[in-house]
Amino acid sequence: MLGVMVVDKQRQMYAIYRNMLHWEQYGFEILTYCDSEAKAVEYFCEYRHDLVISDVKLRQGDGISLLKQLKAYDPNCHVILCSYESDPLRMREAWRSGCMDYLIKGMLKNSQVIENLQMICSKRLHGGSAALSGDWRNELQRQLGRIRDHQDVHKEELLDLLRREELACLQAPYHLLGFRMDDVKLTFGKGLYRDRGALQASLREVIEDTLRDRLTHQILFSKMHSGVIIVEAMTMPQLQALCEELVDRFWERLQLHVSMTISDRCIGEQQFYDTYRTIAERSYARFYLGNGCVQQLDRPSFRPLKTQGLTYKEGFLRLSGSGAMTQIRQLCAEMMETMAKQAIDPEDVVFYCRSIIHAIEHQKLRHAKADAPPILAQGTPLFDKAETLPQLQKEFLAILEEIEEWIQTYSDERYSRTVSAVLAYVDEHLDEKITLEQLAATLERTPVHISRIFKKQTGEQLIQYINRRKMQEAAELMEHTDMKIKEIAAAVGMKDQLYFNKVFHRFYQVSPREYRNRL
């Protein structure tokens, strides 16, 4: 089956396309729906769709921009654009960018879509047997990727792919070594490895360089960042050592944490199917093991969380708004340690953390100003990106820190407690070199957080404010003392007089000596 992705801001179009014709009769299947350009690019890179049907106007992004991105990634991809408007300029741009067809929604007919499907099949048939034989890996990757994403697959089609001559190794005893790049959502969310094809090539290169000339193996990717290695039967200690070596190589060569899972001995394509499904379903098993771990494919013995008797939620409710971040961190560390010791199901841990955030949010909103915005409108989804307990703890604390600032920002005070503390610290330490790192350590906040909240509430960059206060102090010393310029520079924490002169001139447009002479 050839895969189709529908991209449209109107979700009902997904149902319209599905019911328009019997796609299976033409060898196609609608696999994916999304409503934005960015998500469509992400799905296309993951699943290698054979056909993309996109509206020109999307909820986020643009259909023609999407077309250009997909063509840059895969010049042979097929994209049909649809619109309610027959704009000649847009249509011309679409054709010049490689659009397969441009359909008007108000005049859309089954025959138009069928004609395009038949053209795609004709191109594939005339592409030669070599092209067709090379497609089986892409199709297998797509099927395995759907299993990893807990989507339905055509089992018999998948088993047929596994019976290919190229995978004859499945007919002898073998093991599956599952591999997956850790922190997938966080890594891609930060914009790292935008070229996922290059990422896959790099992972393959590390594996090949490690296993070449050592043992018979096959690499099958399920996503650009994950897959399985089929290796000949070995002892478990040998497999453990091999996986640990691969994990080290991934980090040394790519600076990527990759976790691995070792299966029991298998034989045949049916055991491959069953074992791979188990590997895909238990990726969460490394929650307490951390990044770059090697584990055997055993069912993790997680326990459900029993909230009766737990007092962590009440503790966080009591501490929120107090500014006692040290106590909040200690309580968080204690809670996470308890979860780890009892091997609580990761989904229950995430749910409990989310319930704490919602409870605090509900409590504080009742006492907020009338014009106060919602707390953490985009915050809690970060939990979904946490694959390990340390990640969850980091994200949980970051959200609690944001809540503290929200509480302080929307109180009756002019500045929040944090900004007030920054102002006081600067005034008390004008004779020292003040760094953002020192402030962050003293106030138990992150440097980025302090910079952002200070600028938001004062309208001035923190470093600008620090230098301005130092120069104000220096000007007062020039007016009221006989101290030398060099001594005044040292008195405001600047041992380098040339640098002091430069900063002073920036604020007063004259040198310190000229300023004093004018007094």
C-alpha cells in the first residue's frame, strides 16, 4: 500500500477524502492527517508518504511553502494542492514549485483524484524493477514506524516484507537490538537535527563502523531516529557488551544519547513481528534508568500509584507563593525519590505531577487580580516530552518556578519578590563584580529566568541596570569625595579603569575626568 497524508485546516476534509473513493482498490491508504505546515513536514520526514494532499491555506503555515519544503527533502515526492480559490498567481507558483496537480475544492471530483493515483502507480511501474526493489525498505520503515506510534498496520503485508530474500537471516536464530535516540521530542523541539535524513545516515554509519567484519547483521529503521538491528544468536553477556559499546560510540561520534533493548533469541518473521511490537510498546521502561541505558526485553514490574496517604500535593500547595524555592526543590526531590524506590508506573507519576500543577493553578487563580492571565497556558504539555524521571523533575520544577513568578507578578506589589531581591542585591554589592550567575545562585533561580522576568517588569536589561547603578554611584563619589578616578572605579567593582571609563562615557557622554572638571 502507498501512503497518503492529508493536510488541511478543516478536519472534515480528512473524512471527505477518506470517503471519496475506495483507496485500497488503487493501492493507496490515507495514513496521516494534520493541519499545519510544520507538523506535515515532521510527519513526512518520519513516514515518507507517497502522496500529500494539502490545502493552500493551513492553520499554521502555507501549502505552497510546504510543497517547496517537501520537494527540497525529496524531489520525487507527489504533492496535490487544493483551494477554494482559483488564484492564477498562486497556481503558477505551485506548478513552478513542482505541484502534481492543483484542484479547486468547489469543483472537486473523484475522477480527478483517481487520475493522479493512476499516474503515480504508472510512474512506479515504469521506474524499473531496481526502483521497486529499493522501495521495500521505505515501506518496511513506514510499517515499523506505525507500530512504534501504536497505529494499525497490515500484518500480512508486513510479514511479506519480512520474507524477502534480503532478510533471509530471520530464518536462522537471531536477536533484535532495539535502538532509539533519547529525548526525541526535546531534541527536535530545540531545532537540533533538522535534516533527519542526515541523522539516520549518521546513526547507520556508527552501527556499520562498529559491527562491520565482526558479525552478520541487518539494520532496519522504524523512524529516522530509531529502529532495530538483527544480529546472529549470541550469549546475553556478549549482547550486553556489544550494546554498551554502541551506546558509547553514539555519544563519542554524535554526542547523542541512544538507549538499547536486547531481545531473547528469535527465529522467523512471526517472532520478529511479535518481538518488535513488544520493544515498541515498552520504550517507557527506561523511565527510571535514564539516558543511554541498555536493558533486556523484560516486562517492567511497575506498580500503580496509590494516592491515599500521599501528602506531597498538600506540601506544594502550602509552599507555593512563599518564595521558598529551596524547600520546594527538597520536596520535589523527596517525591521523585519515593516514586523511583516504589517503581511507580511512569504514566501515574506524570499524572500526579500534572494534578499538583492544576491544584496550585486552581488555588491561586481564585486570589488573583481580575485582569490576571491564565497560569501556564503552554506549560503542562512539557510533561509529555519527559522520557525519564530526571527530565520530569526538571520540567516540574521549571513550571513551579513560573508559578512563583506569576503569583508575585500579579500581587499588589510594584515588583515581584524576585525582582525586588535583584534590586536589593545590586544596591548592596555595587563595590563588587556582579554576575548573572551569582544572582541566580543567591536567589535560587535560573539565569535565563532572572533576565527574562527583570526585563519584563522593569523594561530594562539586567546588565544595563547594573552598570547604570554603578555609574550613578561613581558620579556621587566624584561629587562628594576626593577619591581618585582609579579608586572610584575599584569602589564600584571595576578594576579595569579603561573599561570603567568606557561604561561611564556610555551613560554620561563624557569621560569621568571631564565630568569631575565640570562640577
